[in-house]
Amino acid sequence: QHYFTVLFGHEGQKPLELRCEDEVDGDEWVEAIHQASYSDILIEREVLMQKYIHLVQIVETEKVAANQLRHQLEDQDTEIERLKSEIVALNKTKEKMRPYQGNQEDEDPDIKKIKKVQSFMRGWLCRRKWKTIVQDYICSPHAESMRKRNQIVFNMVEAESEYVHQLYVLVNCFLRPLRMAASSKKPPISHDDVSSIFLNSETIMFLHEIFHQGLKARIANWPTLILADLFDILLPMLNIYQEFVRNHQYSLQVLANCKQNRDFDKLLKQYEANPACEGRMLETFLTYPMFQIPRYIITLHELLAHTPHEHVERKSLEFAKSKLEELSRNVLHFHLSCTRAHTQTLFHQKELFHVLSILLDFAPSLPGSLIQVPSVERGKLSKVRLGSLSLKKEGERQCFLFTKHFLICTRSSGGKLHLLKTGGVLSLIECTLVEETEAS
């Protein structure tokens, strides 16, 4: 028979033995449980550690650059004091020589040549010293950080330009033609459905066109880049994103209902065949605004990583990042509450709801039935820990595999699922999967 055992990493839990009907099904279950193991969390931890190491390196380089600049300032202060003293001494010398120079009507030609050579040498020395200072700064960590910061800003402008183009396609290739179609004699869609599908997408397009124009104006003044005031203009109007995100699921539902109409479906396919859409569907364009706020948050994180603490824009950028993160959290909480309500309506099972609320953001994979076999230890049947299964017979279980959880249920005669009260929710974080290939 084809069966496998799931071992748990902590004490007090006995292994779980499950069997499949054939070898292919067993291999699929084993592979799926492998992919849902603790390695996901290890990968996430590794990514976070890499980011942390990167930030620590940036902080260290900033400290080194600050110390170097501090030493240069001290040297410059000393040089200034020395030059001041030399100027005072030269002024005193000139005052002493002034009566004698006043009597001289014409300066000696040789003295003029000497002064000209001295002026040329002073200019050459100043230019060489300035060139050295510039070259040292170009090779410094601070200059490298500023180059990365500028590159982030340039990428932000390009991404904003692409996003404005996507909104332009959404409005001009779908929204406005559908409004005109809704005003025809035989409308394939009503004005209310058009408003429900697109909501305030046209307002979002106008807002980002203004934001994009502001970004291009800032780039025109490069190397002076001031972006905080643009985010100050953008932040008060982000409530329209909340309305769009809250309406997103409903808009997709209305769109799916409208597609049941053959005339509307045919008209929509004509619009999607437009070369400007590049083969993308309307649902794709309706999803783009959902990712814009997280993209801004990531960009601000990268900007702050390469912005010195004494920079004039740092506080404004941190404020903008905090506001965007707050908006993102509010939108996430709204999605979670909507998904919980939807799940409760679908299942009507209180014993399943408290588990599924943990797993709302993850789609189940490979759901189906498995056969639980009794455990045998030292020639005796051991106590089965899952449910009231008899010790001498096998039992069919309805199983659902999620990213980090494994659900085991029973199905009643009426077709309803019941989560096992004991061991029905298994965490895969600390599990070890053991596959026994021997025939015995």
C-alpha cells in the first residue's frame, strides 16, 4: 500500500500516518506538503536578513562619510584661520609699502612678469586642489548613495508614466466607450453598471496625471530633487483609493454578471482587441490601481534608505510613508473583514470559521480524501489521536492542504464537512515528512 507518515518537531504529538489509493496520488500529496513546509518562512527570513544587512552597511558607510566630512571641515577651519592670519600680515606689509609705491609712477616690467607668473601658478594650484576634492567626492560612499537615490527617482518617474498610460487605456478604451454604449437605443449595459465597474477610475487618472506632471517638472530641475511637496499634494486625495479598493470585488462581480449578456460580451471583446490594450483584459486594468499604494511604499522605503538623516526632505518622506502604510493597513483590514464575512456565509460552520479566518489569504491546493490507517507500534495497535476512528479499521478523511496548515475533516451523511475537534488543524511549520518505501 502507498502511505506516508507526518512527524512533528515538538514532543507530545504522535506521528500521523496516511495512505493513498495509488502511488501517483501519494507522490502529489508528499510534494505538496513539502512545498508547504517551514522552508517558506526560512526564505522570507533570509530575504529580511539580506535587507537588514544592506541597511546596516548603508548606515556604516554614512557614519564613515560623516567622520570624513567632519575631519575635512576641521582641516578647512584650520586652513581658513591660517589664511586669515596671512591676509592680516599682508595687509600690514602693504600699508608699510604704500608710501614707497605711491612715489613709483611706473612699475618695473620684470615685477609685472613675476606677478603674472605667480597669478598663473596660484590659479593652477587652486584648480588642481578643486579637481582632487571633486574626484574624492565622486568616489565617496555618499556620492554612491546619492546616485542610487537619483536612480530610484528616475525609475519612479518611469513607473508613474507607465501607470498613467494604463489608466488612460482604462478610461479611453473602456469607460468612455461603455458610457456611450449605455446611452444608445439598445444599451448592452446600464449606466449604473458602468459606474459600479469603474467607480472613480477617471478621477484617479486625473490625479496621477497631475502627480506625473509634477514629477517631470522636478526632474527638469535636476540635480535639485525635491519630492516631498508632491506627496503632500497626493496624500489628502488618497481616500478615493479607499473607495476604489472597497468597490473592487463588487466591480468584478458586476462585470462577470454583465458578461452573461452576449451583446455586452461581444462589445467588450472588441474593446479588448484594441492594440493599445496589448492583449490585456478589462479585469487586468481594473486591478492595476490595487498595487499602486504598495508600490509607493516600497519606493519611499528605498528613498529613505539612501537619504541622509540631516536631509531637508527626510521628515516629509517619513510622514508620507507612514500615511501610505496607514492607508494600506486600513484597506487590508477591510479586505480581511469582507473575506471573513464571505467565508462565514459560504460555510455556515462555526467550528471551521475560526480556522479559515487564519487562512483567508491562501488558496487551498490538492483538496480531497485520504485514508487514515491505524498506527502499529511494537506489534500492538497504538491509540489513534484523530477523532473517534476505530482501532481495527481504516477511515476516509476529507483533507485540505494550505500553505502552512493541514485541515482534516469528516463528511456527514448529509454532505456537510465537520472539522475534527482533536487534531483537525495541523500546523506544518514544525512537521517532518517521512515516506516509508519498504513493502512491510
